[in-house]
Amino acid sequence: MSIWLDQRSTVIVQGMTGSEGRKHTQRMIGAGTRVVAGVTPGKGGQSVTFEEAPVPVFDTVAEAREATGATTSVVFVPAAYTRQAVVDAVDAGLDLTVVITEGVPVRDTAEFVAYARQSGHTRLIGPNCPGLISPGKSNVGIIPPTISGPGRIGLVSKSGTLTYQMMFELRDIGFSTAVGIGGDPVNGSTHIDALEAFEADPETEAIVLIGEIGGDAEERAAAYIADHITKPVVGYVAGFTAPVGKTMGHAGAIVTGSAGTAKAKKAALEAAGVAVGRTPSETASLMREIVAGLA
């Protein structure tokens, strides 16, 4: 099985006619994703051809969903228009919306995250994330589809590049689903959301959690693991050498004093029974040992 995304998922690409949207739509379709429509305001009635098959373009998400019955959207629109794009997806009643766009103002993100949660029906992932992939089933976002195959591990990560590295290092075992939740201060879905879903998925046997400096998301995930997760979890926290007070890569990755450090996060995870690697490769080795011991 997988979480949130499978071969039945039908996908709308918001911003499909732009250069990034078009490029990644081609990659998603090549990975088997069922892309059924694009949305670009003002370009309704057009189509874009991928692998000799035209994909219709609509002016609104509501029109695209009504015409195709789509369940999922992925957002490749400029940061200034992302809030409205997400609101349109929620209003259209989609089950899942994945926001790839980076540089979205935190105020906008806070507003559309709250709007999606209040809707009670739209799962939001991102912004500033690589998306999610259920290998062999569907791929929504920018995760390279060829670096790993289907398997027994669930992966949740703040970092896109570390998602790719971990998938590659554990490619012989494979993944049920890999989710990049994004590294902004406000996220549509959290480590805890993914942990809960992986715990409930009967074909996910072990979980990799990748975090980074800044905030307390990893500490909260550690507390949740201690109370609710029965499956083995291994972790990695990026940023052991990060200087205090300097933003590192993601907008949420900043250490203030002793708060948000990789050392503190590692300690919290280990206290919850999570084996934590000092490097991505060491983390992969820890997972390999765990999988080898599973029945």
C-alpha cells in the first residue's frame, strides 16, 4: 500500500503551461502519474501534449475537477499567486494539494494552511517541498522517479535533497511512500501527520524521519513516536555544524541559543527509541540493519 497517493489518484497541475509545470508534468506522466488536467487562468480551452496525448487546460480548478473528477492537485505557480491557487483547490473539494512553490510569504502560507485544515477535506503538503512519491504507483512533485522502487520503508523529510539521497541509498529495499513536507516555518502537513499514516499502513514496516535545525517539529515528533508508533523509526537531523543565528537553506532552519539545535533534536529522538545517524549514509545503514531483522 501507500499513504495519500496511489495508482488511483488523478492529478491536476496548477501552472502546467509554465516552464516548470510543463517540465515536471512530463516527468510525472513518465512515472505513471495519471495527470488529467492543467489549470492556468486565461488559458482554458487549450491543451498541452505529453507523449502524444493532449492534456486539457482549464481556467479554474473547479472546472477541471468537474470535467475530470480529479482528486489531487500539484501547484507550480509563482509565490505571489500561491495562496489563491491553494484556496481554489480547497474550494474545488480536492483530497490532496501539493505545493511545490518556494518563497511563499509566511503570512500567505499560514492563511492557506488554516483554510485547508478548516475545510476538513483537503490534505495539504508543502509549500517549498519536493512533493511525494509512491514508487511504481504515482509521483506528484519533483522527486526523481527512477532513484528507488516500491518497498517496505516510509520516509518523511523536511529536505528535498536528503529525500533523494535516502531513497537512493535504500533503493534495494524500496519505499511505500516518500513525503517531502518542506522546510518552511509553516507546513501543510507535519512529521506527525506522516508518522500517523505510516503507522496505519500495513505495508510500511519501518520509517525514516529526516529533520533539520530550527523549530521544535522534531521534538514534537519524538513525543508522538514515544506514545503512538510501534514500528521501528530511524532518524537524521541536518545541521550539526550550523552556526547560531544564521538561516541555513530553508526559512525555518535557524538555531537560536540552545533551541532548535541538531544535538537537542537528536537527544529527543533517541529518548523516544529512535536510532539517529550522524550522516545520511549512517542513517541508511541503521535502517538496513533494522530491515534485516524484520520477519
